[in-house]
Amino acid sequence: MFLNEKYTNGNSLAAEMVDEFCALARIDAESGREGELSNVVAAKLEDLGLEVVRDDAGRRFGGETGNVIGRLPGQMGGEPILLCAHLDRVAPGCGIQPVVLEDRIVSSGDTVLAADDIVGVVAILAGMRLALAECVDLPPIEVVFTVSEENGLAGAKYMDYSAVRSKMGYVLDAARPVGAVVLRSPTHIGLEVAIHGRAAHAGINPEEGISALQIAADSLMRIPFGKVDDHTTANMGVVKGGHATNIVCEHVDLSGEVRSLDHPRALRLAEELAECFRKTAAAHGGSAEVSISIHYPSYSIDSDSQVALRVQSALSRLGRSTVFESSMGGSDANMFNSHGIESVCLGVGFEQVHSCRESVAISELVVAAGLVRQLVASEG
């Protein structure tokens, strides 16, 4: 591992953040298995003077541990501000060995880097240290490090919301440069389809069979894929079925999704897809069972809201322009908004997430910490 001289000598904050990032990324923490990492970050929050508790979210979905929730009373009084990042990472996320280059941290190539979302974790820790070291008067602050975000936002979905008081939140988890503020994020709906036909010998009496595979193919030709309109997408991504080439396929399972920035539109489209499978199956003499589940609801925040103006002011003091965006991906902000915590997701600079090419520029890591410092120290 090689760390450029300008980060070891000229910028102690960068060097400290790189070291902390690498140490946390090396701790195995794929979704549902964040126990060791949660212990480490809980201790770091306690070292900063936060009161730390853990909820029982993990127990509710079969995970190893719950969300880590830290509280700092603050000196200014008033309403608390929530800062959030998630602890888990996607597979392959075990045995990570970060590689530090001249200006960025990259994956070794055989695992993800876990920049998504260790960058957010480290930025919150470093930004809080900066604010506390400067002895500035702080508002009440709540820090939430969620678990199993990559697994349908499970940690935030099952979080004990009675443990937080914040009505304003910032989720540091967008694969965009620091300055991007996600004001809109979609409803994400999952579809599980079970198609039932009738088995028969494919060579001797195929006419007595009903091919579930043919029903699936016919259905897939009738439904939309990809971008349905400017704010809606649909996809069927998994097909499983069949046992042998000499058997008319009796059963096929399919999994898919619908996303839309318009919540009612997502619900309508999901039901339209479900009805297409049912009608097509019936026309072939078979049947289709469709399960529709809302993974998380959409949110939409006005650019002149308090939560948006506060981050815009903080970015301005850092010399960064604010770019308000919509995203077709979800984050813990979706669940927070559904529980009355007006929240936006912030860009923190990581790139090529969910791949073994993942990386983050060291300069973005440092600026993300500066943004946290400005957020907690600002009156908005």
C-alpha cells in the first residue's frame, strides 16, 4: 500500500481518514453480518461523547445485529439533526484489501471496496471530530449507522424510530460527487410470479401438457421492460424452472421489479404486470400467482425546504455548488421520510459501486468530512 506524500505530510486529516477507511473496510460486513463492524463504530461514537444504543432490527429480519444509534445533546438546543450511513456492503465483500494510490483508494480487484458506504461512515466520524475539536456550539445530533441497507433497506425498515427525535436527516450514501443532493427517489416494488402448467412427456404426449415456460415467454413479450416513462422503470430479472428436456415444463418462477418516482404509478404498473401474467396463464389453460411487495416508498423534497437549504448553505461555504437531483435508486432516506424525518441523500464521491472496480477519490473523502462539519455547525 502506498500513500502519497501530500497526504501523509501536508494533510493529516486525509491521512487519518484514509487509515480509518482502510481499517473499517477490512472488517467483513456483508449484509446481515455487521456485528464486528457495529461494535467498532459504536466504540468510536462513544469516544466522541455520544450516548450509544442498538435497536433490535437485526432480530426482526434475521441479521446479526441492530442499527447503531448515537445521540449528542449539543449546546445550542433546538431540533436535532440526523446523520446516517450504512455499515453493510454487497458481495463479494469479505477479505477486502484496499489499495491506496496517489489520489484515490481502489479495490484490489477481487472484492468490492465497500466505499459504499464506509465513505459515509468515515465522513460522519471525521466531520464530527472536526466540529467537536473546534469547540463550536452544536445542535443536538443523532448518528444512525444502519445495517442491511443493501438488503432492501432492512435496517431502516425495522429501525426503532422511538429512539430518535430528529425531523431532519442527511444520508451520506449517493454514488455522486460531493455537492449532489438527491431530492427525489422512487418507490421500489418487487414482484414474485409463480406460473403453473401441467407436465407431460415432451416426446410421447406433449399435447396433454401445459408449458409454464411458454406461458412465461408469452407474458414477457407482453409487458414493458426498461424505461416505461420519464420516471418509471420495469424489469423481470430472474427466471427459474424446468427439470428435463423431455418434460413439458410444469412450473416457472420469475422475479422482477417496478420503480417510479410517482408512488401511485408504481402501484398501478405492478398490478398491470401481475394481471398480464394471470390472464396469459389462464389463456393457456394454466394459472399464475403473483405476490407484490413494496420494498420502500418514494420521497420528494422541495428545493426550498429547510433540509435542502441547510445543505446548500453548507456546500457553499465549502466552495462546492449544489446539484439537486432525482435518482432511480433508493437509500435509507426513503424509509426516514416515510417515518416523518425529512431527509435527503448526499453524494459522497464513491464510484463504480457494486463492482470490483469500486473506488473513491481521497479529495472527495476529505470534502465529505468537511460537509458533515458544516452541516452540524450551521444554523442553516
